Amino acid sequence: MPLDASDELLLTIPNVSEGRDHHVISAIGEAFGSTGARLLDVHSDADHHRTVYTLAGAVGEIAPALVAGARACREHIDLRRERGSHPHVGALDVAPVVYLDAGRRGPACAEALVAGEELGRAGLPVFLYGELVDGRTRAQLRRGGLSALVERVAAGDLVADFGPDAIDPRYGVVLVAARPPLVAFNIELAPPATVQDARSIAAAIRETGPEGLPGVRAIGLELPARGGIAQVSTNVEDHLAVPLARVVAAVARHLPVAGCELVGLAPAVAFDGFPSDVHVRNRRTVEDALGA
């Protein structure tokens, strides 16, 4: 029976602030997969200095996997060292529990709350985001980076939902949510586009921008490890409302697209109507990984 045929199957997609040391990336991946959840995919990026792991498991398997991975992150990652261009506030930065359909929303919310409590017991401050709390976003919690978050907690403006009030600057905090699938998708601009071009395009196409795509978060980055290419990095929160073809078209209205990159896995339907002449590195679907 394919894994996704189970009513209890959930995904978790922990994002870790390490994308360069392959030994550390492997050790953390082994920890995530050590308690019963199945490791489906690992995607690392040296410029973002970030690794995205995708795991599948039954109800009751996700929370232990996240705790085991968090302990490995605490062992191997020190946030006081340079951590790349991607916004972050933790060694195990975000730990969403993902439900593949509405029928699994309740179990995912319960599993995420258990994970938050267990991560807190392991000594990490945990902040909830999205539908588990008042709708606050990752971006709101990350605004200004870890130092700004520490200041807001010290001032009493924020209180951790689980775990200690004190934030260790080596490990930071963990952001926990329950959500439907989100597609992390990067669009690289053809030279001689600059990081300023990428930032301008990101500001235009993100949900709050003048050309706002619903549920799309976007930032502009430069990728030194890839020769300084400019990238529009996006999170597509509703791939049915905004398929990836629409994101590429929105970027291409500004400047030519050199190629794209999928971070982690995407539902196959996210690629409906995708242009055949645009290459996507790491193109792999949830259905591929689950053997559906």
C-alpha cells in the first residue's frame, strides 16, 4: 500500500540552518530518520546556508523525529557563526507538520502541538505560527533576525508557546506550525541581472506587492556559490490558486528567466501548465517520493 493511502500519513519539513558541511547535514538527516519517520528528500543550498528535509510518518512518529533532529542540530550548529543569506531564528529554524488533505488537518494540528511541547521539554523555546496561533507568520517572527527576537522576548512583547523563556544564541528558537503543502521555488534571472533586480521583482510579485500573487512570499538574493547569479526565492502557499507556471510568468514579465529550482518536494499538480522550455533543478514530486 502506498504511504499516502494511509489516513494517518503526515509530512514534516524541518528547515535547518546548515547548508555547507555535508557531514553535519548527513548526521542531522540520520537523526531525523532514527525514530521511525521515513526520510524522503534532502535539499541543501550553500548560499542560503540551509537544508530542507522532508519526512513522512504516521501520527505519533513526527514529533519524535523532530525532537531527535533538534538535538542533532543543537550538537552541530552554532548560530553565532555566519549562517548565510536566508532569514532564520534557529538552528532547527522551522518545523511544520504538513497535512496532504483536509481530512488530516486535525491530526496534523495535534501532532504539531505535541512536537512543540516535546521540543520545549528538550530545552528549546518554541513559537507557533499560522493556524495554530493567531495567524502570525514566519516573517513576523523572523523580522530583524534572532537578535531582534531576543529583544522582543526580553521586553515581554513575545512569550514562547513552549519551552524556556531564555533564548540561547547558539541554537535560537524553533518555529512550529501545521499547514497544507507549501512549495519552495526559486527562479534564477539570466545575467546580467543583479540582486537589486531580484529584490525589485520579489517586492512586485509577493502577495503584498503591486502585482501581488495570492499567498506568495518572495525575496531577492545573490548566489555567490553560483557565480553571483540573482535569484527570486519564493514560497507558494497555495499551489492550486497560483501554480508554478504563473510564478515564472510573473517574473519573466520583468526579466528573462535562466532556470528554476525546486526546494524539497511539490505536489504534481503544482506543475500543471509549466513551460517545457524552462529547466527546473531537483524537480521531484510528493507522489514520486511516496511511490504513489
